[in-house]
Amino acid sequence: MGSFNPASIIAVTAAVAFVAGPAAAHARLLSATPAPNATVATTRTVSLTFSERTVPAFSGFDVINAAGEKVAVRISVAEDGKTLTGTLAGPLAVGAYRVDWRIASSDGHRMTGSYTFSVR
Ligand SMILES: [Cu+2]
């Protein structure tokens, strides 16, 4: 117990996080704009908010039009790691869209999901 050992503290923290993991840090989609199943005026941004911090390197989404084509989108992650905002090159055309999302939460769990919305 004499010398301070950062590695052992990290190991203990990791073990506690592992035990507490599934209930404590499993991310799920809380809300999105446009909302799932919504019909909205055109928009240039799509944002998704998750219940836990996501790992940016493994998190993102695609916006797919009715023809099955991906719409170019530039994604940024909020400082709290929970909200992913995609900025489109221009306003979305009228039509139906699907958002396919994939995230990793800080406990290492990966999740995917999808929802649709329409632009009128
Ligand atoms: Cu989890």
C-alpha cells in the first residue's frame, strides 16, 4: 500500500464499471428532430439525442431518401456526447426519409436503430 499506483485504480474502476455496466450506461435513443414518424417542413439538420454519452468514433447516422440513396450529411457531436447533429448540404426535398443510426456507449455496447420521417 506504500506507493501510489494509478494502474490499480484504473483496474478497479474498470471492474466496477463492468459490474454496474448494463443498467448504468446502456444508451438508448431519447429523442430526435425531426421526430420519428413526423411530417415536417423542410430542414437542414437532423439531430438525435441519446440517454448516455456516445463514443464519436463509433457513432453516427445516415439519412436515406425514398430512392435508397444516402443524403450527404456532416455529423457533429455535442460536448456532452449525447446529441449527434447532422447538417445537410441543403434543405431536404419533399419526400420520405429513413435515419439509420449506430452508436457505441462508453461501456462499449454498440446499438443500432432506424426510424422514418417525411418532409412535406
Ligand atoms: Cu450498455
